[in-house]
Amino acid sequence: MSAPILSTRGLTKRFRGLTAMSDVDIDVPAGSICSLIGPNGAGKSTFFNLVTGYVAPSAGSIVFAGRRIDGMPTDTINRLGIGRAFQISKPFPGLSVRDNVRVGALFGADGDRDPDAVTEDAMTLAGLAGHRDAAASSLTVGFLRRLELARAIATRPRLLLADEPCAGLNPSETAEIVDILRRVRARGLTVLLVEHDMRAVMEVSDHVFVLEAGRKIAEGPPQRIARDPAVIAAYLGTDAEDPG
Ligand code: ADP
Ligand code: MG
């Protein structure tokens, strides 16, 4: 595996009395697709919030591309090359697909590439080229996810964080998202995915990190993680406790 593009050491986050993340060491190899999994409340979103600067760590370090980023503001972190695709896309509904993606291109712009070319490229990668003139408000949930990925890609990240891009999608929509993630990686981007769709995780990931109650309980290639007794117990325990 190549050198990590993202490394955390002892990453810890306390919210008043609650420890949402505890002493987490994670290395995401450059050029890989990694997944972060774990039951609800495990700390997956907190990890993304820490890495993107939405919340500051209580302890520990975050190094991105050789530079300490913990404590930096979100827009600085984004400009350094970390993009985030949210689960709930909030496009400008009256704008076309192209103009929504262009917002990402302009936000990430640092003068070295034409925003229109960046926009076209991001739409092509996300399978939206045939929908460039559609109003965002007319898109199905599957296409909204593509739009959210395209917007994040257009900010020109080196590391793309994708928060449950397959949630609520049918198998063919999910397969399309998996293809998009692979195309993104083929461009040299690194992808870190939070995803509940285990089939997608197993199919697309080079390496999987498992969180439970804010701690990393396992990591490894997907085939090994699927058979890991601690991982199985974490998921079964949650199901057994959750009457829903
Ligand atoms: P996941 O995304 O894995 O479901 P989260 O990272 O959202 O888990 O949450 C981990 C824990 O941290 C949960 O107990 C959650 O209630 C708590 N938490 C997350 N964000 C905050 C916050 N801003 N304030 C207080 N508690 C939080
Ligand atoms: Mg979450």
C-alpha cells in the first residue's frame, strides 16, 4: 500500500460528558478507496466532522498530505484538498445541474483551471453529462447523490469524503455510485466512504475501518472484516438492542 494521504493519531472528541471519538488511529493510503463503518452512534460522522474542521478535536492529531490540519477552519481544509459529499444534498433547486456543479468549481477555484472545464469534467465523472440542463429540483434521489458527488469533485479535492452515498438507493443506482467512486479513484483521488450498504462497501473498498462507540475495533481488507468476530458482535449487538 502507498503512503497515507490522511493519518490520525489518538484522535479524540468529547462533547460535554460524551466521548464520541476515543484515541482513533487511522491511515488512509493515497489512491485507495477506504470505508469507515460501524453501528449508529459509532462516531463515523464525527470523524468526518473532525477531518473537515466542522468540529475541533479534544485530543490527537490529523495530518493531511504531510501537514497538520487539526484546528484549521473548514474552508482552509477544503482548499488544501479535502472535499466532502453530504448524504443530504442541498442543491439550489432552481439552478440547473451544470450551474450547481459550477458552484463547487468556483468555490474550489484557485485560478489554475477553467471553472467551466472543471464543471464539465465533474459532471462526466458523476454520470451527469446528459442531464446538465435539468433543474436540480427535477432530479430523483439517485441523481441528487450524483449531483452531490459532482459538486464535491468540482472543488478539486485530493481526498473525497463521501457520507452514505448509497443510502436509500436501489441496486442499479447503487451500482452507478460504485462506478463513480471507481472512476474518481482512477483519476488519482483518494476516497473515504461512510456507508451502510455492506454490499457496496465489500465491493468497492480496498480497506475497511470499523468504529464502535467511538473506538476503532477492527481494520483490514473487506473479506477479513466481514468475518471478524468483533465486527459481527458489534452489529449483532446493535440489532439485538434496537427494537426498531
Ligand atoms: P455515527 O455517524 O457513526 O452514527 P456520530 O458521529 O453521529 O455517529 O455520533 C457519535 C456520538 O457522538 C453519538 O452519541 C452522538 O449523539 C454524539 N454526537 C455527535 N455530534 C454531537 C454534537 N455536536 N454534540 C453532542 N453529541 C454529539
Ligand atoms: Mg452519521
